[in-house]
Amino acid sequence: MSSTMPILKDFPSEFTTDRLLIRMPLPGDGLAVHDAIIHSLPELKPWMIFAQHDQTVEDVEANIRESHAEFIQRKDLRLLVFLKETGEFVASSGLHRINWSIPKFEIGYWVDSRHSGKGYITEAVEGIGQFAFEQLGAQRVEIRCDSKNVKSRSVAERAGYILEGILKSSERDVNGGLRDTCVFAKVKPQVI
């Protein structure tokens, strides 16, 4: 397959880990995601741009549908995380900043604070990383986060990602100031 035609790349739209079902966003997911955002605002506001303004259920549903279309087009692979046992929404994650010519991906994530501290996001990140390497042929998977986001850094470390460096004053934070960005990565071993 040509790396210039990622839209033709065929791979599963869902997979599981021990406790989780991880799948592409589907129309109708907006209500559960909106509910999680509302309950998690205190934890999301310091780090996430989307948490800086009020969103209606309709706003979130529109975003879900846009993410669904981008997944089908292979432009961005947002993934929603649910408990296998109950079907309850737990987190939003995915593979972003895709470069299909390598291929490389960046895992982003946030968790419904009602489910934090249970290892779900670490399990999801491990599963998504495995999916990227095994199903998408990834050569490199990154996790980038604000250097001050201790919880996000801990997830990357627990999932086995190596801190390659900290980019000083590399991005704007949610308040418009400059922030330092940690770059964690896993790379596929090169066969020589």
C-alpha cells in the first residue's frame, strides 16, 4: 500500500484489553462524553484547551461526528474507552499528529475523573500503543505532555515510554503562556 493513500489502509475500528473496549467514536457518543467532561472539569481545565469554554451536549456530539469522519478518512484516530463489563465510558484517547509516511503517531488521553486512579488510562495507552505497532505498522509512538502534568507523565512512564527530552518554551499552555513539553516515545526496534 502506498504511504500517500492512508485512507485505503484497512484496520479494525475497535479492540479490547483486559478490562476495556477501545473503539472509534460513533454518532450518539456525545452524551456520555459530555457527561464525563462536566464531571472532570476541575482536572481537565489546567491542561486541556477544550475544557476552557462551556460546551453543550450538541457541541460534543458534533465533535464526536467530526472525529468519526476523520477516523474513516484516516486523518486522526480518536478512540473512546469503555469498560468491557458495563459499557460505561471511561476515557477519550487516540492516535493523533499522524505521519503515515513513517508511520508515527502521538497518543493523547484524558480520563473521566470518576474513573481515575484505577489504572484504566495506563491500560488503554498500552493497548493503543500495541494497536499502533501491530495493526498500523508504527515505527514510532509518542506521548507529549506539559512538563508540569505529573499524572500524564506518570501514565507515560508506567506504560513503558521513555522520556527523550523536554522541549523548553515549545507550546502555549491553556492560559496563553509558554510551557515546556515532555516528549516520551516508544520505537519499533530496527533490524540491521
